[in-house]
Amino acid sequence: RCGTAISQHEILTEEYKEITHKAIYFKLPVVGENDTYFLAWTTTPWTLPSNVFLSVNPHFTYARVADPKTGEFYILLKDKANLIENGQIVETFEGKALENKQYTGLFDELEAVREALRGYTHKVVLWKDVTADEGTGVVHSAPGCGQEDFKLGKLLYLPVINPTDDESKFKQGFGELSGKGVYANEVRDLIFADLENKGLVYKIEDYTH
């Protein structure tokens, strides 16, 4: 009816295939801490305008890592510190120490994002299901784009940014993205370019899964 598909409803006779996506490591400025960023990762950049919170595992060990090239500091899993080339660990702590730490959103200037957030300040929440398998251990969470994120956000009474219409195109209020299909390469490239202009791209690479 709405022209979209849900992965849980895939026909059993269809096999999964390996697909290569552009994965992005991106920076989220920590409020009140100069040159300090959460480092997060995603293979679905179209969800980034809908980011509401970050999730960390309360029991994992995280680190503040100094980048000698830029003088910036990144917060991520201690075991992922090697993602920062020649990075130096300056501090370690359990994930629970990051609870409610605030950060600046990626696309808060967009009209639809402002309206959905209604003054909400982005923050870190604790989630025991965060794994160390992929990414940085700091999980970009968008309740308007994923079932697990939606459930966690609802449990914590957090806002939802729903970016798409019934045809999986961005709704009005999302700037240059409005009217474009979420999986279009043009959307990905526009988002990458926007984040690059804001100085929030750490690295973009091919990722096969």
C-alpha cells in the first residue's frame, strides 16, 4: 500500500547477498568540551538527519583519544582507539560515565528537525545491546528510522524525527534532501558534502557486509 518494504518480511526463498556500502565515521561535538568529539559510524547515512541520541554500553571501557595531527580528542571504545592514526589514549572510563553527556546535532538547522526536537538537547544514553563488533562502540541512534532505536527512544520518552513519506522520500523541511529517495546516491553525497563542509567527517570508506 505505501510502496515500502520491511526486511523482516523478505521471502524465505531469497538469499542474502554481500553488498558494499559507503560507511562514514563522523564527529559529534561534545557540549562544553573544546575540540572533543564523539566518534560514531554508520553505513546508512540517510538516517543521520534523524539522529536524536547516541548509545553506549554501560559496561564497556571507553577512551578519550588524542589525535596528534589535529589536536582534537575523540571518545570511542578503548579497543577501537587504533582507528585514530597514531592516537594517544589520555583517559579511560566505563560507558556508564558518559550517560546524559550532551553533544551538538548534525542537522539541527533543518526546519523539520527543529520542529521534531522542540528544544530537546542531544545526549548519550546507556544501552546494554551496544556491541563492539562494528563501528566505534558509540552508536548513532535515530528512533524515526529503526525498530530498536524507536523502542529505546520510546522507553526513555525521547523525540522522534520521521524523515520519510509513504514512498521513502524525504519529507518537506529537510532542505536539499526533500523529495529525494532515501537510498539515492545523490542523498548520500549531499549528506557527505554537508558534513564535510561542517568539518564533521572523520573518514569515509567502502564497507562490505
